[in-house]
Amino acid sequence: MSRSASLSERFGERARVSESFGEITLDVTAGDWIDVLTALRDSGYAFFDWLTGVDDTPEGFLVVANVYDPLERHRLLVRTRVPRADPRLASAVGVYRGADWHERETCEMFGVIFEGHPNLVPLLLPDGFEGHPLRKDFILAARVAKQWPGAKEPGESGHGAPSRRKTLPPGVPADWGTPDA
């Protein structure tokens, strides 16, 4: 029996199993997140590799964990979706202690709250930072306040080449005005 079929049989309705480029992914509901991770850990996926978020606008956020079975040498992605309006998910720290810093980073960068996390405090950003910089709707104000590197735009070398049209940098709303020349 293939690994995909074995996982499908084991988790049934609780997980949708897919395979792409030889990698297996389990999609689970947020309510089954901890139960599935615990069952995977107990069945040999003892190594927690990483966890992160993905802004899957407009539906919400995906939380993705990569776990590894060192005896069988198999990797597995486990994903769940949390809503944008209230992005909350049970903490996996009780299952995999290595999830601690990954959940802190995902909370800080995406705003996903990991309920039951023992110390969900900022990890990377300076004190007083407002917002979640890896969300697609986060405006990078530095792109407006600070000019792009280099003294001249391409085509403005003074050799008679036409200047390209001035545009706003990516991530800057149109109502913020135009960049300085």
C-alpha cells in the first residue's frame, strides 16, 4: 500500500491527502490540527522541521507544518486554514516542542494566534512595531518614504535614452501619491 493510501485510510474524513512532485500533503481542519499532529508524531513522524503561515487572501491564512519520520525517511506537509477575521489555531508546542519559535514568528508576521502557546511574545520585530509584515495587505511605508537605491533610474544616464515611466513601487496604494523624481 502506498504512503498516500495508508494516510488516507488512517485519517479518513479528518484529512485530505494529496501528492505533488513526490511530496505528500495532509489538509486538515483547524479542529483536527492537534489530533492529526499527535497521531503523526506517535506513528514515527518524530522530527518537527518547520511551521509557517501563508496569506491565502481572501479566504484567510494557511498554517503549514513540515514533519519528518527519521526511520522511514519520509517528509510530510500538514496544512490547515484559519479565517482572516479571527485567525486562531491551537498551539502545537505540546506535541512538538520545536514549534515554539515557529509559532511565535508566524503570530508576529501573520497575526495568527496560537491558543495555549506558553509564551507567545514577539520574536523578531522591534518593540512597538504595529502590524503583521507578511500579510499581503500590509503597506510597506518605507517604499514611499525612502527613495529607491541608485542616483538615477534606468535610462536616465544623460546619454539621451528615454526615461521609463514613473510608477509606484509594489505594495504602495495608488492614493499615496507618486514617487519623487
